[in-house]
Amino acid sequence: MHVIVSPVPGVPLYEQIVEQIRQQIMAGELAAGTPLPSLRALAGELRVSLITTTRAYNDLAAEGLIVNVPGKGSFVAQIDPEEARRHCLDRARAEFRQIVERTRHIGLVSLEELTVMLAQEWER
Amino acid sequence: MNTTEHVVETVGLVKRRGDFTLGPLDLRVPRGFVTGMVGANGSGKTTTLRTLLGLVRADAGRIAMPPIGEVGVVFDQPFVLPYWRVRDAAAAYAASRPGWDQDWFDRLCRRFRLGANERVNKLSRGQGNKLMTALAMGNHPDLLILDEPTSGLDPAARADLVDLLREHMRRQEASLLFSTHITSDLEHFADYLVFVDGGQVVYSGAVDELIEEFAYIQGALTDLTAENKPLIRGLRRGQHNFDGIIRTADTAGFGPGVQIETPTIERVVVHHVRPRDEEP
């Protein structure tokens, strides 16, 4: 597991941790059953507070990506590919919605332009 | 394993010293986390810690905490003799503290560059504080209490000392309570905060919640009204602009012209201890 956090304004540290671990689980780099570092070890390693790592692991567990076993630690969960796909789509839709909300009412940018932009980003 | 939620708890704790009265304090230090105590010099931080440890006797109130032998303590005055070498200090601690872990202490010394043969009185202030902290950690106390461990240290030595404290926190069940007036020590380290001012607790809770509960506000003087002015703590007026701290819940009391952002711990503390308003 590789996680690096940096104090970027607007992106809470726990979200940075969640995002990176999520990516690695989704991409199959972290296999089901892989033990994660303890909350305390990860906090020491990343120089963040315990509450930050606790919140990150709780969010990952709520998404079903990891399992917290009391007294044993946290492990990568068995991911159902269909469910992972659905989560991925849900998140993409939420972000698209934000982009549309921020651009449509201004009326300076067309759907076609946004579609072209999306295709360009996809190919990058 | 102890299952109570708080490693230290006080109810109605009072300590009088001349004109100064600490408390009554209802203090709770969550078990298993890092709690930082902040406040200006003379706000009551050291008196609180000394009273908890029984170094001074409380005038009223109840204190629940682990037996004193199971608490690691670092105060400003070191308990080691100046002509000792680092290893003599370790031997003295090893003899008096049950559960002393020499391997662990040696590892800490290697990692934090404390030589066993160095004379205690030749150590820099930063190295001295690290030694006292490592000694207090040497028997893996569940609770470590430190008074101003980073005061008088340069930024590199402060970062080093916080890293040493992080080693303590790697153990399951470990709790830490420390006072500081350098709020940057708390960022990304402390989970909970106790903010004292004038012998009273102003805020006690999770650091994240402090930052959510308060907001840093900036605006033009023309944005101030008779209604919203009292909502601002530590209102600071410039020629055209003002800034201060408000409760996030009071955001609606201000017009669209003001800028509101997440505060640092430092901003909250600084504006809190300022007078409520200073008319020019």
C-alpha cells in the first residue's frame, strides 16, 4: 500500500487517504484479505492524527472496500466487480453533476464543447 | 485492557494560587488519543497538569486517572542529575520504573541521536527534552503527560520531538496529554484539544470540530453592523477591513461581501484571547 498525503487546501487529509487506498483496491493492486497498517502505525507513518486515519478507515469500511475486525485489524474486502463498477459510476455522475451545475446556467459553454473536453481528457 | 472512555477525568477541580483561580474544571482526556492543552502563558495549563499529578493539592473537586506509577511525566525541571551520562539516567529510570524496556529505549536513542555516553548537562535543549521524553516513555506507560515539551526549541527540534511522541502513540491503548503554546505542534497530531483561558476551559473537544465550529471572517468595515459586531471574537479593525473569528452558525448574520474560511487552530486561539472589540 502506498499513500502520500499533503496539506492541500480544500482536500481533507482523510479524503486523500481514502482516495488513494480506494484506487489501489479498485485497480486490484491490493488483493482481498491484504492486511492494512494499523490506525496508529499509519498515523505515525503519514504524520497525521489518529482521528484522521480512523475517519479514513471508517469511510472505506462504509463503502465496503475494507473490513475492520475488532482486535485483529483492517483487511481489504472481497470486492464484487459489479458493485465496484456501480460505485465508480455513481461517483463519476456526482462529479459530472457538479460540472454541469457550475457551467450550464452561465450559458457560455455548450454541451458539445464539454463532450469534446471529456474525450480529450480520456485520451490523455 | 481498560474500557472506560477517558484516561483522565476531573469533576469540579479547583486550585487557588494567590489571585489566580483555576477551575472549577470538568476535564476529560479521551483514552487512546492525543490531547493538546493550549492557552496563553499564565492561563492555567501548568497548574492543571501539576494538580492532576498530585504535585500540588487541589482545593476542591475529584480527579480520576491511572495510578501515578503508571504515568510517564515530563516537566520543565528534569529529574536527572547534571553530571550523569545518558546511560546513567537510563539506569536510574530502569531501577525505579517497573516494565522498563531497555531495547526500546536504546532504539529511541539511536533514532533520535542520543549517545549513551553523552553528559546530560552537555545536551542542547532539544536533545535534553528528547532525553526526558524518551526516559518517560521507557516503560511504555499507557499515559504520558508533558508540560510544554516543545517550548524554547527551534522548528527542527520541535518536529523531532513530535516524531518521538508519535512513537509512543503507535502502541495500542497509548494516550498522551501535553500542553503547548505553539499551536502548530497540534496540527495533524492532536486529536483533541483543551483550550484554557483565565483558568477556565473555553473549548474542549475534537480538533476537527473546533475548526468546523468556528470560522475565520474578513470583510470591509462597512460590512459591520450593530447586530453582527457582537458575534465576532477578537475583532481586529484596519483602516478599511476587519477580521476575526465567528461561530460557523452565525455566518448568516453577515452580508455576501465578507470572506469566510476554515480557521487554523492558531487563528481561533489568537482571536479568542483578544478583547471582544477594540474601537479605534
